Amino acid sequence: MQSNFDKMLRRLIFLALILPVACIEPYKLDVPEGEQLLMVEATITSGPGPHAVTLTRTATYGSIFEALIRPVTQATVAVRDESGATTILTESSEARGSYFTSASFQAEIGKSYTLLIETIDGKTYASRPEKVESVPALENVGIRTVVIDQAGGENPRSGIQVIAEVNDPGDQNNFYYWRNGPATYVLETRPDLYTPPTSPANPDRIPQPKPCCFTCYRTEISSNRSMFVETDDDFNGLTTHIPVAFIEDDGRRFVRTFRIDVKQLGISQEAYRFLRLVKQQAEISGSVFDPPPATIRGNMTSLDNPEEVVLGYFIAAGETTKRIYVNNSDLTFHQNNALIPDDCLTVQGTSVSPPADWKP
């Protein structure tokens, strides 16, 4: 089939042949680099730390499309509560631009917190105070297998949808936000099938089986492709079941046993509105009926220039967590096992020993 590019190219050649030949002086177009906007991703909760604040700067456009999102390093980042007590965060030596509280830091229910930032060039930023809201305990969590058919006859995607039972209190209006904690699963590989890359020492790629290791425990950060937020407008004071996560089956995670911590956060109404708008923009389908994208302002402000646009939101929330184990037999549809012909310890985040709290 003739591509659109080929058709366009032929039209251009045709025009070049029929138009009079003339000397055209090239016009040099200087495209200025877009404004560098500070982006803040920050959440502290009443759960155990460490809690993270990530700072980046992003350009809206530019003549050089390299490193458009840059970490903001060597900043001074602090969280201050309503009584004036201040906690200084420490920048990670591995994840530049990410700043962490100590593991012992936990926000207190009912208190308000403010995020303070000073960049290395002396610019200062602050959030509006965020109150830590209470959140009902996350008592029951279940799963169901989800299969997503793909166009063109490709193999369907699949995974597990996590369903939380929410016992909503009737004496207040609650706003919920669900996040995944770290996930750990049994990873199986085939080191007996290992074949090294072609090299002068092994030009014919002769297999060199390894005696170890076939089984490891892998820990990863399991992020959601979608954002799960909800208000209790339709179930205030009732018990309801809500999808709060989707974890894709990549042919490795559910071969044996998979474990994940599901976090239920109680957030402010303002934080809920912000996350809801972010979710709506992320799910725009690209049709003519979609609303035009817009910059979503959060609760961060430049203290030097109130007109400066600062992206992101500082969230302070109550937290409750539920840990679940998923066995291979719990799924009603399985992806084909993804073969790794190597020692499982070569995969990032693995160990031959289970975590000390591994209790399936």
C-alpha cells in the first residue's frame, strides 16, 4: 500500500517540476526555548515514611528537544506544621531532584502542613496549608481478572483489578485517593538456557548454562496507569466496593505469588479537585468533543513572583494500608510466561531470599 508520505513526496516533486526555477534565500527561524516551569510532586501521609518530594523543571516547547524535563537539584526542601515545627528533607544521591523525609516522619491527623522550597538560585516557593484528613480503615480488598481485547487480532492484555471495600463514615464528606505501595513477587527464570552475546571468545554463541538461580523474589514500584480518586457523594455513610488499582500481567508477575500494599488516602477537597482534573486531562481521547487541554494550577505559589506558573500539588493525607497476596490460581486468565534465559539475580530488584515479612 502506498504510504501518505510517498504520496506527499510525489506531489512535492510534481510541483517542483512545473514551477519556475528561482533562487530562494533560506529564512532562518529561531524558535525560543519555552518557559521553564517548576513541577512539584509531593505527598506526605500519616503512614510511615520516608515521604517524597520530587522537583523538576519542564519546558512547554523548544528548538532543541533534549532534556525537556530536568531535575531540580541542590534545593532546600522543608515541611512545616501549624505549630512551626519544621522537617528538612534530604536529596537522594541516586534519584536526583527527589527529596525524602526520614523513615520515622509521619504526618498527624488534624494538623495542617506547608511545603517550603528554596532553589539553588534563591527562588522561594510555598504551598497553601494542607490539612491531614482522617480516613476509614481499609479492611477488605479483593481482586478480579480483567481481559482487554486488542485491535487487529493481537493477544489481549490482562491483569488484576483491585477492589476495595469502603466503609464510609456518615458524619463527614470524604475524598479518597488510592495508590500502590511496593510490590513483591516470585520471579522464575531459566539460567540453564543462557547463551552469551556474540564475542571474539564465543563467535558461534554456544550456550553456556548457569547453575543458578532459577527463582528469586523481585520488588518493584507498581504504578497505576490511571488515577483512582473518588468522593463519597453517592455513598456517604454506606459500604461500597470501588476499583482502586489495575496491575498488568506481564507474563512474570503472576507466575506464582504476587504481593502488593494498597494505600487508601483521605485527602482535602481541593486536592481531590486537582487530581480529578488531572485524571480528566490524562484520559482525553483525542476526539473533537474533548475539552481543550489547559494548565491545571495546584496549591504551590512563587513567593518572589505570584504570577509565575507552578505545576503540581502538595498533598497531606491520612493513610491506611492493606496488604494482599495473589496466587496464580486466583486468576481466570493468564498471559504466556515471559521467558528470561538467564540467572534471575541479573534482573534489577531481585534477591534469592524472601522479604522478612513474606507471609503468603
